[in-house]
Amino acid sequence: MIDLLIKNAKTIDGKRIEIAVQSGKIHEVGATMTYDAADVSEELDLGGDSYISAGWIDGHVHCFEKMDLYYDYPDKVGIDSGVTTVIDAGTTGAENVGEFHDLAKAAKTNVFALLNISKWGIVEQDELADLSKIQRDLIEEALAKYGDFIIGFKARMSKTVIGDNGIIPLEMAKDIQAQHFKELPLMVHIGSAPPVLEETLSLLTAGDIVTHCFNGKDNGILDRSRGQIKAFAWEHYRRGLVFDIGHGTASFDFDVTETAFSEGMKAHMISTDIYSRNRLDGPVFNFPTTLAKLHVVGYSWSEIIEKVTLVPAEVFKLEGKGQLVAGYDADVTIFDRVESTQTLVDSQGNERQANEWLQPVKAIVGGKQYDINL
Ligand SMILES: [Zn+2]
């Protein structure tokens, strides 16, 4: 018995696609599919108008509601904007990830966590100023208990976070990762110096994630006096570090993104760094707004979709996610391409005009349908 048959949809490249869903998994995918009506519980006919992709994945959000600094609710940053999977980037550490895990289970959106190497996560802005908060035994315990939920580590390496510790917290993070958990990627937040960016990037290994990659700070990848991307940034990009947008309140700059684009450097992954304040007051607002910003810079819609489905699923090793293939989870985003003019603002206050964006209309998580009114 087919639980749900999605008819007359198209991919972002305009190819016709139909999907049969059974027991929360994708049962079959094809251009057209015929089932006996008696074998189908529900049919969803998109009439050839709407697009579908694998469920969107936002690789950097903050959605543990119990925090004071950066908090939100998984479904507010997830399903409500067409995102079927969110990855909380280090809001919690070993001491409070359990509470987050229990709360997140109730969400409609799939939730995973990157474990902050500091034991309480971002309880205060300078969580890495006190090195005694980085405790390997606590991290090991948390991983043993919540191994399905924790899919990587997070270290915020910028001036306001590290106190007088320079690069030491990152060395400790790499050490923990290397000795015990090689398969788990480390996401590093970059920002103002210290530490200087070149030193931070030098410590990372291929597969690690550099979030806020196109921030507009002096310690970023753009050499403003020469109007070009710093040579060392190119080197680390080429050797396999994953560049992630992580838009956030202060970390996405059109000028940097455009200069990088003109030199052939694109972010691998597109994420929002969304939480209640930058969702309600901007400049993030929601996931599709961040996607529209990359489209204005020149990214094609098909590469944008790849950077929010296939790529994050591979980077975070999310089994059964990121692609529309038989046997994978039935996580699907249904959306329209809408044409109309809208002003987009980056974290620096720079404006660009968008003429087109993706409007999610429905999300399916593990076979369950949710309507979206964004
Ligand atoms: Zn963040």
C-alpha cells in the first residue's frame, strides 16, 4: 500500500517527477508512475506547477528554547519555512545537550546538534574564555548517550568568545576530534581577531566547516584594499574545508560574497544562523530569504537547492537524507518560484533587489505533510 503519491511535480531543473511514499520512506521515484487507485491511500497532485526537492536542510540554526542569548523553536526555524531538517550549531554543550535532545524530539522538524566544546554551550557570550569548561570526559559521556543526535562539534573562534585564550580552544577541539571522533566534523565560527583567520583555518582539516565564511569583518577572507580574496583563504578552500554561509545577525556581506563569486569561489553550504531575534527583526527573517540573497549574487537555483540538500547531508553524514531516491527518508519540500521585486539587506546594511525567490508551500517529514504559510 502506498501512503502518499505525489503526482505532476517538477524538479528545479524543470524535469517532471513523481514520488511514491510508503511507511515514511521514499518507495519509488519516476517521471510518471501508475498505481492502482486501490493501492494508494492519498494522492497529492501538484498539477505541473510546483517544484519539489529533497527536504531542505539548514546546517546552522539555534533552536534550544531554554537559552537566553541565542534561542528559538525548531519548528519556527524549520518546518514553518520549508526546512525539514535543522542542525543546531553549538547552542548546547555536554552538560545541557540532553535537555535539548528531549525537547527537540517533540518537534515536527528533524533536529540534530553540533556539540559546543564548552560544556554549557552559549550560556554566556565568552564560552571559551575559561578552558576548564572544555572537558573531554563530559563530551565522551554526551556522545555515548546522544550519539544519534550529536553529529559534530562546534567551536566559536572569535574575540568576544575566547577571552585571552587565543587559538588554544581550537587546538583542544581538534585534539578531541582527532583522538576519539574522527568521523564527526567540526564547525568553526569565524569573526573578529584574535585569533587571526589564517591561524584558525590552518588548524582545520578537510571536511571541517567554516561558518560565517562571507562575513564582512576585517579578519575575514576579503582583502578590501586590493578588492580580492586573500590568497590563504583560497588555499584552504581548495584543500577541502567546507565554506558555509551562516548568515546570522552580523556575518553575511554582499560585497564579500560577490567578490568571491567573481573569482569562482562559492559557498559549499547555505545556512542561516537563524534564531528568534534575527528571525523577527532581520536581517535573516527566514530560510528562503537567505536563498534569495545567494541567487541575487549569481548562484543558480539548482546549485542553491544542492547546497541545502545533498551537500549538508554529505557534510554531516545524514544517512537517508538530501536526495530523492528510493529507500531514503520521505523528507520533501514543495515550493513555487515566485517573481516579484523585494529588497534584500545583508548584515552590513547593504541592499540588493531580488526579482525571484522560492516560496515553500508544503513540507513532508518522514511521510507526514505540513502546509506552510510563510
Ligand atoms: Zn550561530
